[in-house]
Amino acid sequence: MSTQSFGERVLRNEDARLLRGEGCFLDDVALDDPLHAAFLRSPHAHARITRIDVEAARAHPGVTAVWTCDDIGPLDGPAPLLIPHPDMRHPRTQRPLARDVVHYMGQTIAVVLAEDRYVAEDAVDLIEVDFEPLPVVVDVERAAAEGAPAVHPDVPANTACVVHQSCGDPDRAFAEADVVFRGRYVIERSAGMPMETRGVAASWDARAGELTVWDSTQAPLGIRGGLCSLLGLPENKVRVIAPDVGGGFGTKVMMFYPEELLVPWAAVRVGRPVKWIEDRREHFLGSNHERVQIHEIELAATRDGIVTGLRDRFLHDTGAYIPYGIAVAQVAACQIAGPYRIPSLDVELRAVYTNTVPVSPYRGCGRPQACLTIELAMEGLAEELGLDRMEVRRRNLIAEDEFPYRRDGFIFADGKPVVLDSGSYEAALDEVLDAIGYAGFAAEQEAARAEGRHIGLGLACYVEGTGLGPYEGARVQVDSTSGRVHVATGLTTQGQAHATTFAQIVADRLGVDPSDVDVVTGDTAAFGYGVATFASRAAVVSGNAIDRAATAVREKAIRMAANMLEADPEDLEVADGAVRVKGSRSHAVTLKQIAIASNPLRYAFDADVQAATQFAPAHQHEEVPLPEGERPGLEATAWYSPATSTWASGVHAAVVEVDVETCDVRFLRYVCVHDCGRMINPLVVEGQVLGGIAQGVGGAFYERMAYGEDGVLANPSLRSFLVPTANEVPPVEIHHRETPTPLNPLGIKGVGEAGAIPVPALFASAVQDALRPFGVRVTQVPLSPTRIHALIAEAEEVPA
Amino acid sequence: MSDGHVTVALTVNGRRVERETSGRRLLSDFLRHDLGLKGTHVGCEHGVCGACTVLVDGRSARACLMLAAQAHGADVVTVEGLTPDDGTLSPLQACFREAHALQCGFCTPGFLAAAHELLEEHPDRVDFTDAETRAALSGNVCRCTGYAQIVEAVRLAARRRHEEASPA
Amino acid sequence: MKPPPFHYVAAGTLEEALRCKAEHGPDAVALAGGQSLLPRLNRRDARPKVVLDLGRAAGLAALDAGEDAVAVGAMTRMRDVELHDRVATRCPVLPEALGLVAHAAIRNRGTVVGSLAEADRAGELPAVLLALGGSVRASSAAGARTIAAEELFTDHLTTSLAEDELITAATFPSPGPGAGSAIRELARRHGDCALAGAVAVLHADGARVAAARLVAYGVARTARRAYEAEALLTGADATSEAFAAAAEAAIATVDAVDEEQASVAYRRDLLRTLVTRALDAAWARTRAEVIA
């Protein structure tokens, strides 16, 4: 009998070796006598380098090389602008090693190669640099204002890019509105903060002219392309491998970090392998941040709370450079209306430079910022109209019969217009309201207030554009010596269980167990085409490609088995690793046997393959050994290219208690309803959602990059940048909904970012609800006890 | 002691080892690179994330906050030492797998050490509450799982060890 | 983040260690538990010439939970004190405070004396030493002296130790049977530095407070006795009004420190709440038959 693996809580193939400590993360990669790199990074946010002297460092025992921008030849120039945009007026990307001016604290200035990291750091200490401080601007509003210090010369108002998008008739909507609600929302800076920092290692085989690079990246194919281009090497001579990666969260999809160019180049130049492992302090100063946006939103609405128009003007802080383009801002702009109809939209984003670490996507990638803005605005509107905030949401949710729902004029991260394809938004809202106990909450809250306790209920709806193109591919192959199934795809894994979920897809098609399937991701030599893992796309895009390839293998297996068993293909079934006549156990041939038979051989190198040689019965037929159009082997390669993104959705709600004496907040209960279409593995999906929620809690109440006005990052440490631990994250009740997407054969949507999107919005909503007696308005995250204290004090000063 | 170099003799995962190393060599680097025990991971080198947690003389400790020299004469157990020799998983490891308590796996060895200590220090507890477990694990940071499944794994391990000891 | 080069010395005896300190002064830093020193070395914020490891010297890890006081040596680990039965009965505020210090893995290696020598303004152990009227023994090659808690902590991360001195013992007087003590703090996450904290030790005489010691920590450059609050409590009936008045008086200890983390106004309100809660808990414990 064939077992159905898709949809099951299958335990992971990858766990045993990771639990035993046998993972191979970047620093575990075995290299032959490597040099170790360390970087001199700018201590200043903005300064001219007037003198740099590396002689003492070069002379230090154990040091092989010390390089500045003058020593790196073809690498000395701005890195590529990864994702260009027609409205990008003033793109600026950084050089691998700064020339003349540094623009953020942490920017790389020089690199040391030495016998070990300890010695390399000693040498970095010996590099002498004189700086002439230049004016610094850290606050994005100040940076965008007239007269602000210039982060880069010749960039007016420090503005890299302005994009204006609209649909419907916003002017009319606002002119005819019964009420216009205005709100301003601020999201402060955070970062992905994976547990494994970044790292790059490279080894150059001069004789073969081959470069091998290990990079803790989400995008080895992109890295390979860049290295080939920069180093003048052909693609088939450069192999980039993402080994086990200890978390990515978007931080590791950004290219080209300076180290990703310098380390491979160094290996070629010096002729010895080179390794660089980022330390945690460096990570704070040299791996990208995200989240800072300031939204000024207006909602035009009828007296009944129907939102007819939305205007949003927002500033997006891109940091000192804009290597990843405006992806984060673009996604925020496209998601600002959330799951709501709002037929007329008018959104302008402004990407602005500041003297801070550059910005590129972090789980959510603009969606958390958009969600916070629209959700709090909807609640503000409801309050102004004297309507129930859940009812106002309900009245505006896109209904099931309105799909596909287009927002023409809004171009999503895939270059396509926004089309919400499917979902059951109202049903999800109902499910959450029921599960969190909304109906009885007013009474619960009143009773608590009578006891002097301040509890509040917060809720946020979200949508998540997922599974964007351009494409991914996969090869599925039955190995003829082991009978195991090998799967290879070009994108990568940072804990999302691809070795299991992809195996489940294949297992169903080929009638094997997921533990019989070996999945390789992230090695350009194993599969050389594709894009990367980001934006909740891997399951959708690679998953569908894998499904197609597995289906093709299945069809070939049946075709071949029909020949081998002299049976009609219609009478055959695939199960238990074999193709057999339906209902028979003996009239069968294993996938391994078929794999052998599908590769016509002259030489029998073991007993099994004798069956495939020219004189063996399997090949007794009239035609040529390898028929026209057929390929040898039981394998297939297939591709999937989505026409458009598919949109997941959900609603989270929580009840919190604010202790107004200490201003601390704790969760009392948390419910999450999410819909990512069909789930390959609910256990894995839960892990993704829960992990996202924890990061969302961080962004709501704990995590904040504390930049001083001088551009110095005050808290480049996990001691003072507060990532939530098990103690700070509440237990979560998860409800799965599955509204399959019509857009891909598997009916799946992405879920990687879902958990992180609504949490800051719901936390703000909950705290505001708890502190309603004080008249507190929450418009900024993260909150903290001292901020809550200030909010209460401010609200008390203003009479209700 | 000559400038820079020390001889460190200790027991690691039950085996006696002796190495010469630098006085400033961190225990985390010593275990990983001098002894080739790569299962202990380095996440921060300031003692906060817990990824490098090992057992020193039976107690959890951050390997990044010890000099190798300080481990002279000590009995150190790493994740490799918490793993059975026969290729199977320990009961605790099996619970982690069942509960999906790991995603990328980078923080996992540190969590195993912390969970191991919790279970060892309270041998008679049949279960820990959700809140107790979270407090006990609050010294280890995970960015992937959101913790719920790790908490479940540890509680499962506590319950299961008693089920096995006294089958119904 | 790797330590800078230094000369590693493992002292075989306390005398050796003191001779080393006499020779090098501040250029030699003592390594006890390492939980404060190693992060500094890894960040290269500390660049000592000599790191003097006390861990191999015998006899430095004394732990004596006598009737009058709990006494510890230079290498006594926090976790050992935290889990000691007699410490729990004789000086319960000490294990209560230790449970708030970072996490078990840190307390397994970290030492009580090391935490005192660190003199973190938000540290629980300096506050408890001050609240109990404790002292340390400071030794050098030239001799030894006792430094009372009041004289030990002079500024954030600064003690009154001389350049050639090491703390070799710390004594925490037991409040005695019938006393009630409590520590209350607010930290962002479990084990983090306190934004503010209070230690209260009360002796009861019927329904009146016979004696009170109250320390605020995390709110100024060092932990501070709230003398005015103590004076208001001494001899007063133990009512919520009296405790509220004391809490109000305790606010005088709050200074502007690290306002990014917590504003002065917030710290004041927070401290008032924490003092009230500490007093309530301490008073309840004077009533309890078994020390909770």
C-alpha cells in the first residue's frame, strides 16, 4: 500500500546528525591549513580616513597579509546594486574595503590574514588609522529633512529612491469621506540575529583552476554568479556551497557582503585556503539590520466604517547603503492595505540613507511594518467612529467570492502586480475571536479593572505574499546502487526541514518512505540553476519543481516497468519502493532494478547491473537501447515558475496584562490562526509559525538597536540587545486553516514569515486596550517598561 | 609557566587528553579545534546565548567563558559525550526529535546540556510545568523554534524516564 | 572576539597569588569564576599583562553556613551557596538573590566574591551584602583587613580595594531567627540586569518593626542604603501606610543612570513599587513559622 506522506507530521530526516553534534556549519568545514581573516571596522559613523598605516600589523608574527582598498585590485569598487528599480535615483553600494570615507560604524576598512583568529585580531589592533569626523545623521526623519548632514555627497535629502503607487481614485475617496483618520506609526530598528553568525571560507586549486567557496548564505547561486563575474572565472570552475546554516532570516540572503568577495579573492591571491568567521560583535556592526519605517497614514471612511481610501507616506531607513534595493519598502507598500478591500490606495515610499548599518530584508521584510500601520489605523478609525474595532475589520475584509483581488498599480517584489489569490479572511477572524474569548472579554476586562488589574486584548490580521519567482528547479533520481532517491535543488536551507518536506513530496509520488529520500540543497555543483531561499518561497517554488520531477520519474518508472513486466501500464501501481501489478506482490520490479535497467550498459560491474547489459532480458526489444527522446537513468529534472505570488494570511490575538506599577507586560493567552494553503508537514509549519512569533515578540517588546546621535551603536551585544528567551515567549494556541491556492498544483503557500508579521501590531493593540482607562495611544514599537511609563505619564497630562 | 603556553590535561567525554595550548585559548576553541569536537558551537563569546554550553565537573558551563587552562584537571562532557556510542539517540535526544525541538540545530547542543542538567538535578520530578521549564531554559537562546517545542521535548523527557522506570 | 595576549599564571597557593598582585598591581587581574572577566577579555576591553588564575589554589572555596553568618572564600561558586541547605535556612535572602543572577551555567562557575569584586551597580550580591551589614576580607602580601560593605562599593564597577589586594573571603551575617527578608527586582528578561531592585530585612516586635535595613540597587552608581526609609520604619507599626511612606522615602536613592534603559521618573516609580513589595514579603516572613 502506498502511504500518504504529504500532510503528515513526519519526523525530520535531518535531526539525528544535528542532535549528535555532527552538523557541518561554516566553522566546522575542514580546510587544509587555512589562513584566518579578521577585519578592521570603522569605529566612527561618518569620517574621512586621513591616514592608514598597516606596517606594524604586517610585521606581526603569524601575519601573512594586511590589505586596504589599495591592495585589492579589481575588487576595489562599489558592489553591485542587487535589485535595481527604475525609480532608484541615487543608488549607493559599498566597497569591500572603504576608500577615503566611512559611512557607518562597522564598515570594513582593512583585512588581516593570519595563522589563527587570535593573531589576526592582534594584528588588527596594530593598524593605525587617523580619522577626521564628519557630520552624522542617524534619525531617518532628520536625514530626509532639508539641511540634514549628507550621508553621501550629491544625494539630495539623503534620498535614494522615491516610489509612488496608486490605484482606484484616492482623491475622490478622500473628498467624499465622512471621516478621515490620521495616524503616525514608528517601527524601530532590529535585526534577524541568527544564532550562527556569518562566515565565508574559500579554497583555490590553482592547478585545476577551481575555486570552492563555503558561505553561510541563503543564496549560493547568486554568490557564484557574482564571483565568476568579478574574478573572471567560468561558472563550471566555481563551486559555492551553503553547508549547514545556523539560521538565516533574511540576514544571510543579502549579497555581496564585503567578506563574501574578499575571502574568495584572498584564497586565489594567496594560494592558501582562507576562512573568516564573524564574531557576534561584528555581526551587530557588519550584518544587515531592518525594520525602521515611519508611516503617516490616512484612512478615508464612511460613517459605517467602510474604508474607501488609504494614503500612506512613509520613510524607509536603508542605512548607509542600499545593496538590496528597496525590497523591504516595496513589500511594505504593497501590503499596506492588508486583507482589506480599500479600493483606492495612494502610497509613497522614500528610501533614505542614514549613517547606520545597511538595511536588507529580515523575516517579514516590510510586512510587519505595514501590518502595524494598517491594524492600528483601523483600530483608531473604529474608536473615532465609536464602532467595535473587530466589526470595522470585518466590514472591510475581502470576501471569499472577491478573489482574485487585484491591486493594480502596485508592483510586488516579483515585479508583478499585487493579486490576492485566495483566502478565507472572515472565517479566520471568527475563529480567532472565538478562541481568544472576545465575546466575553469586555466583562473579563471590567472585572479585572475592578481588582486594579489592567488586561487588554490585541488582534492583528495579516496577509503574506509568498512563493514568488522567477523559478526554481529540481532533479529527482533513483540511485541505481542503493535504490535511494536523490533530490537536488538550487535553493538553500537554514532549518526549514527541506530535507524532510521535500522528501515527503517525493515519497508520495514514488511510493517510498521519506527516510529513503536524500535531499541536497545549496550546492551549485549539485544543482546549478535557481535563485535562493527568502520571502517564504522555497516550499512553493522548489516544492512544485520537485513534485514535477518526481512525477516524471514515476511516469518513467511505470513505462519501464510495463516493459520489464510485460504488463499494461494501466494495471501498474507504485508502492513500497517498487512498481507492481495492482494487487500482486510478486509481479513487481523495484525502483532500483528499474534504475539499473534504464541505463543500458556494456559492462556489468556487479551482479545487479548484469540485468542492464546488452545481452540481458530487460533489453530484449526491437528498438534502439536508448530510445529517441529518452534519457538514461531513472531521473528527471523539472522547473516551476510561478506566474504570480500566492498570498497566505492569518489572524493573531492575545490577552496581556500590564502591571501599571512596574509597567511590565506579560501575556495571559495567545491564539494564532494561520492559513498557508495545504501543509506539507504540520509539525514543521508549527515550528515556522512559533519561531516567527518569538521574533515578533522580540520586535514588539524587547529588541532595539540603540544608536546614539553620534552614530555609535550602544548595544552591539546579546547582553543588551534583548532577544527573547523561552521565558519571554508565551505558549501559543495554533489553529491551522487550509485554503488551497489555485495557483500551483500542490496548493501550497509559504509560511516562513507568517509568525513574525502581526505580533508588533497585536502587542501594541493589546497594551493600548489594557491602558484604555489612561487614554494611552501606542504608535511605536518596540514598547518597553520605561516607554509604557512615559506613555501613561503623557496621557495623564492630557485630559481625556 | 612560560609566556603564552600551558599544558592542559583533562578528561573529555570519558577520555583523558593532554595538549599544549596558548594561555589565552578559550575552552570553546580548544574543544572544537584542538580536540576536533565540533558539536559545541560558538554563538556570541560573551556568555549570553548558551550555544557553547558544556558540562564541566558535572555542571553546565559556557565554554566561551573559560580558558582552556582553567579546565586543567576537569571532567568535561560535550554533546558528543551525551550521545550514545552505538549510533542511536539518547532518550533526551529522541524527545527533541519527536517534538521537533530543533530547526537549524546550531543552538541544540547547548540546549541538550542545559536540559540534561535540569533532568539530573531533579531526578524525582515526573513533569515540570511549562513555566518552570521555560525559566530553566532561559539561559539558552534559540532564534528558530520559538521555544515551545523545546519545552515540550524536555517535559516529554521528564515524563518518559519515569514511565520507563515504572511501567504500568 | 578573542582575548588579547597575556601572561597566564595559575597560582598554586593564595600566597603566590598575593605575591603576584604585589608585583604587578593592576596589571595582574584575578581570574576566579571568569564570568565577568572573560567577556571583558573577549571584547578586548581588558588588556591585562597577567591573568592570575585562582582556580588551582587549594582551600579557597570555603563555605561555612554558621548560625551567625554565612562565610565564603574567594573561589566559592555561587551555585554551591544557592543550593546549600543551611544557607537556605539561616540566610534565605542569599539564595533568593542568587536565583536572580544570570543563569545556572553562569552561577555554576561564577563566584560570590567575584560578583562582589565586580561591584556592578545593579548587582544583587553587593546589595545583599550591604543589606545584611556584611563585609569582605581584603588580603595582600603585606597583610589583611576587613572592609565593611558600606566602604567597599565606591562606584559602578569600582571597589575600594588597593591595587595589590584580593578579596579572599566574604561574610554575610544572618538576620537571625524571627527576621524576615526579601529581594524584589525588575529585569527585562529572566536573569538580566535589574532596572531597579530592593532588599529588605525586617525584625519584628509584635506588630511593630523593631529594626529595618533597606537597600536599593540598580538605581544609582552603587547599591544604596535607604537610611531615611529605615528610620521611618524603625519602631513603627507595620501598616501599609508605614510601608508606603518608607517606599516614598526610599526614592531619594535614585539617581540619573542609564536613562536610555529607564528614565529617572520611571525608576522612581518602579523602586517605590519594589520597595513596597519587598517590605510586604519581608514582613510576611517574620510571621512565617517556616522560612518560605
